[in-house]
Amino acid sequence: MRRADRKRSDELRRVYRDHVDAVYGFFAYSVAQATAEDLTSTTFERVVRSWHTYDPSRAGERTWILVIARNALADHFRRAHTRSESPVEEVPDAIASRGLGADALDRILDQDELRQWLQVLGERERAVLALRYAGDLTANQIAQVLDLTPANVHQILSRSLRRLRESEAVVSGSAASEL
């Protein structure tokens, strides 16, 4: 292997190690675990193919990679819109056929519960929260990824968190009144 190829390979390994958790976390806010894993792989395939176009003067690595991830998620939703998803009844059978235990089922249910809880928010609000908390981006970086102003990002974060707190209070209040 040529020295330049080895250097590029080492650099891409480092990029993957440094950013894979943030990319997966971004997807986990919006899709099921298996889909999040697939989209994470798709994102890094695109990163490898287009690494030569990365310009550090325009954006940080994580910001650039999460733009690619956002585009992969948009592509996924466009494709999913045209085909049917697996019925909910098939999920336990799929889990059992893969030999996953109760812990795996609990993690899947926790992720599903999180996605359901986030459904009170719009797509843009969920994307901002995912980039902030799963992607660990700053408001300026999120603004760059989503083509917003940093002030708008702060406003969206604040309103989204307030709506989530209010929706949780409503759910908790209705559960308490049922007792």
C-alpha cells in the first residue's frame, strides 16, 4: 500500500471512531435501531467516497458528516414514503428470530418510547434536538447544518424543550387522575 493511501486510510479510521456515536445518535432520534445502524453505515460510506471534497475551512468534520447524515435520513424517508413498513405485529417475531433477549427488547422499546414522545414536535424541532444532544453540536454548527441562524436554533431548542416538558406534564397529570 502506498504511503498516501495508508495515511488516508488511517485518517478515515480516526474520523469514523471520532464521529460514529454522534451519527448513530442523530439517527436514533428518528428511526428504529436497525434502520439507525443502516443509515450510519450509509453515511460513512458516503463520507469515504467524498472525503476528498471535505474542506476544513468551511465546516468542522462533525458538522460536515452530520450534513451527510441529514441527507441520508431525508433520502430514507423519501424512499420509505413510497414503500410500506413492516407491520407492528412482526416486530416481536423479528426480535425472537434474531435471538435477542429481554435487554435488547427493552432498549428497542425505550427507543420507540423516545420517538413517540418526540412526535409532539415537528421534523425540524426533532432534527435540532438530535443534532444538539445526540450529535453534540453547538448552536452555530446546527445553524450551519440546517441553514438557520444561531438565534433561531436557540429559539427552536428552547421552545421544543418547553413543549416536551408540557407534554410530559399532561401525560403525568392524566396518569395520576386515572389512579
